[in-house]
Amino acid sequence: MVDPLDTRRPPAALAAALLAGGARLLQLRLKPAISRELLAAAEAIRPLAHAAGALFLVNDRPDIAHAVEADGVHLGQEDLPVAAARRILGRGRIVGVSTHDVDQARAAATAGADYVAVGPIYATTSKEHPLTPRGLELVRAVRGVVACPIVAIGGITAETAPLVRAAGADAVAMIGALVRAADPAAAVRAVLAGIG
């Protein structure tokens, strides 16, 4: 995920480093950011992602995702419903949804989400008010009730990513372990080496 957190790294430079490491999908997450700042960052990052052959999603804001022709949007539980986001984005765009339990995951999948993000799996420092970690059992439980891809998130590291994948996640989303690394590109490579 492209979220500088407390590093003060410019979002586009951070995105370039993650892509250099082999990131396959970037999700721009800038909280709190005013709309113009988010738009400017998205306009700078989308071409970088596409040039690297990676997908690009915007967090929470289907309007900005549409404006920059992003590949899609990632919605939280407090954001627009999947159907409304699809109306804004148009056909052929990705809509993912954050979920924190089996019922939310089932509801998101039923609503037509292209993927469900589940977590937090482990303790995280990237949220202002983090939820209680749910562990690998959440991944296993959600895997049993949804057919769409599952992206695990929350406190995942290069060491724990293989465990999360083995529990049933199709992918992992990471913030702190990558953006706070001295060398984000090397951190991405370490994760990819562990999960293949």
C-alpha cells in the first residue's frame, strides 16, 4: 500500500520504490488528505504503476479512482456500497471491500466485491484506532464462505506472509513493514521471495 505513514516519504517516490521491488498492485491510501492532494498523488502514481505492469487502486474514493482512470477502488465499511462505487467507476473496474469478520466478508462478496480484504490479522500501527487482531483463523473462516479472492491485511511481515497465504489468503496487503523499511524495494522482494 502507498501510505507514507510517519516516514514523510513522498507518495510517488514510495510508489516507485515498491514497484521497483516487484509490487503487483498499489493501493493509494492517504489519510487524512484533502481531495486535491489525493488527486495529485493518484495522477502521479497511476502511470508509474501501469508502466510497471501493476494494478492501481485508490482507497475509499471511487470519484478519484474514476478521475485518474485507476484500475479500481478499495472501500471500507463506512464507504459507499459496492453498487454505488461501480456506478461511479463504470464497467471493468475492481471494487474491493475491507471486512473484519465472516459476516462482513460474506456481505461484501454477495454485494459483488471483486475481492474481500480481511483483518487485522496481526496487531497493526497503521490505523488510528486499530481493531483487535483476529489471527489466521479469520482467514480460514472467510475462505470457507466466499469464492472471491481474499486479501489479508494487518501487521503482516515478510516472516508472517507465508503463514497467511497458507491459511487461505490469495494475497497480502502490507503497509508498515514496507513503507517503514530502510529499503522498501528490498522489503517487497523479501515478501515475494517468501510467498512466491
